[in-house]
Amino acid sequence: MGASQLGCASTKIVGLRSFEGFRSSRATPPCSIAIRQQPIRRVNLVVKAATTVAPKFTTLKPLGDRVLVKIQPVEEKTGGGILLPSTAISKPQSGEVVAVGEGKSIGKTQVEPTVQVGAKVVYSKYAGTEIEFNGVDHLLLKEDDIVGLLETDDMKDLKPVSDRVLIKVQEAEEKTAGGLLLTSSAKEKPSIGTVVAVGPGSFDEEGNRKGLSISPGSTVLYSKYAGNEFKSKDESQYITLRVSDVIAVMS
């Protein structure tokens, strides 16, 4: 904190009848405050939420239907090369599968993992447990938390897994029915879109796949706050969600 010094000269007055002819023997400095500023030291506080695995452990084998994903590094620049502030950097939701478990049991049936080592996957935003393994950030999550496989670097090419569907979101209305322009804060979040791709379906009680009743090209109405939203390279909005979050097919 800054240190402050307060100095004020005192004046002695002899007699109270009149101040006329009063002269000070020396010039009295005005009351003043001198402030000396100390430099402020900034302390950078780094908080790591990930569990750090000791270097003596060189392998990590997921159990059951869990998979270990090496997290894709966070983008710190825009496509045009502009540096992003830390508040604008989105939490990563994609990575590469580096290890898989033995799969899961459904009744008496053992179901093999549906993702393989080396696959590029997109997962739910708040899924899994973060782990720092071999000095690299990883995520240990259930296979069911993976929403799709990404064979290119564009989200519009996402291949949904299990009972999930990929929907291209309909653009929000720019005007009211009377023709008035809407501000961005007044635009209602859309919940209508076109199905682009569907997953193979979930497993039934006997371990068999159940196909989805929705097909690509359908216009659907879905739950307003369901799923995970993404943007493609052309700035189009997409969402992945479970087929159970689709509430109606429109025609």
C-alpha cells in the first residue's frame, strides 16, 4: 500500500482583541498531503482442476466403457490471426482417443467399444474427469459422453454416435411479424432445425442396436436447452442432441 505523510505548520496567536498588524516570523507553508506511491506487485494465480498423474506411471488403462482422450489444444487466435482474450477462449470439446476400456455389459451380452484408438471425437462440454498424464491434458470419460466422430476439421461433417442426431439450426428471426427489426438481445433462441446426420442408435436390453426413427432431411422441433452447440467454418450453427430431445417432426 502507498505510504502517506501529513504535515501542517501550527500558528501561535498572542491576544484575541485584534489581528491587525499580526505578522508571522516565518512563512507558514500551507497544509499539504504528500503521498508516496509504492509499486503494485501483480501475482498470477494459476488454478489447475486436472488430476496430475505421477511420472512413474507410464500407462493408463480405462475400465469398462470408459475412454481416455487427449484434449485438443485451445485455440488462442481467430481464423484471421487475432489473439483472443482468455475470457473469449472456449473450453475445448474435442480430442483424440488414446486408450479404450473393454466395453460394457448389457444383460449377459458384452458390447465392444464403438470408438477406436486414434479416432477424433467430440464430447459433451462438462463430461469426464480431467487428468494431466505424461505432461499432457487428457479427459477420462464414458463412451456415452462422446457425441460424435470428426473425420474433418469442420463441425458440419460430424458423424453422430449412439442415439444422437446432428441438426443444422434454423437462423433466428430478424424481424417481427409487423416488420420491426429485432435487436440481438430480443431474438428468441431457435429450437427448430434440419437433421443433417443421425447415429446408428442405442442398444436394447439384449445388446442389439435399435435404429432411429428420424432420418436426415427432416425438419424438427427440439427441446430448447438440450444438446451441445457448435459452429461450422462458414459460421452456420449446429447442435448435437439425443433423439429423445427431439419433440416433433414438422412438414
